[in-house]
Amino acid sequence: MLQFLDRMDAPGVDRIEGIPPAIAIDQTNPVRTSRSTVGTMTELNDHLKLLFARATRLYCGACGEPVRRDTPDSIVDALFRRAGDNAPRALISFTVEVPDNFSDEEIAALLARQGYTRIHRRQGQRLEVIQDRPPVTAGQRERIVEALETALRHGHGRVTVYLLDADGKASEGWRYSSDLHCADCDIHYHDTTPNHFSFNSPVGACPVCRGFGRTQGIDYGLVVADGNKSIADGEVIP
């Protein structure tokens, strides 16, 4: 470790007594690298990283929609906004994964013993189980919240809500998640930290230039002399 530290000048005294040996590090000696900027040299970047980590809003990298943790109350509020006065009922469901060593019928039988006898749909190794079909009215808010809480618990933090018309036909469903997870794209995210906004950290560095602001590649215009020639005729300059 000592070989990487600069040796400081010895104090102008002949003898020091009563002071244990110590290592002195000059704090005013900045380390300049190709990643150094005004923000890093003035340490302003450290404060900006904290600010962005606390004030940032997360958006899905696939669909561009905001990613946030949903709660039963927030889902109910969104349901009432979308339903208006035209949807008499809602269908609340959760998804159950079918293990490879079980069949759909065996999982359906296990669910039936727990009181879940209605399956909304089957998609590959997934069963979409109906939790409840409550009326979308202000007087049924507690029932809807309770159904959402149960569905989120059985669905490991995921739930799908449909609106039913007068004939009982379900509309396109809306997916919600109590985790930091884009339910539509099925992509998980993590809470933002200061390292996400640091180009010196692999977490926040650009995946292309790795935080250096430049990339290395091949200029094919300097390699290929004439696109109409063959390799034997001197197509490749090197």
C-alpha cells in the first residue's frame, strides 16, 4: 500500500518524542484521469449523484412507461378512473406458475381445495386464477381492496384487473405490481442509488464507452480499398 503513496517532506525538526508513527495523506492532491471532469475535481458530482438518486423517476427501458410500486389503494383509484359509469364489474386475477413436475389439472385441483374454482385463462405454464368479480362502485371499495390484497399475496406481488361489460365480457387487462417491476414488460428494476449516476461505477457507466466518452472500432473505409475488387486483387488494404 505504501508504495502507491507519495512521500511527504520530513518536518524540520531533529527529534520527535511522544507521537506515535502515522501516515499523512495530502488531501489537496487530486487524481486526474481520463474520466476526470469539473464535477469530479470540485466534488460537486458527489452532491449531484445524491440529488438524482433521491429525486429521480424510473421509466421502463422497454416500453417507456413509469415504473412504480402499486398498492391496493392506488390500483383501486386507477380502476375507478378507468371504469367511469360504464363498467358494472371488475375481474381481479392473479397468475400461478405450473411447475414442470405438475400438470394443469393437478394445480387446478390444489387451487379448488383452497376455494379457487374459476380459471380465467391458461397460457403455457401459467394459470390465471380469478380472485373476485366485484361491482365497481364506491360502496364496494373495501371489498375490492381486500380482493387486491389477497391477489397480490397469492400472485407474488402481481395482479391483473379487467373491466367487464354488461354481458360479462372482459376488456383488455391492466397489470399491476407491488414491486419495482414493469408488469407489462415483465422486467424487474432496483431502487436507484448514487452509483447509478456515476460514470466511474460499472452500475452507472455507459455500456458502450464504459464512462470514457470514446469507443474503439474498425473504420472499414480505411480497410477496404475498393468494394468492387476481390481479396486476391487487393481489396483489403492491410
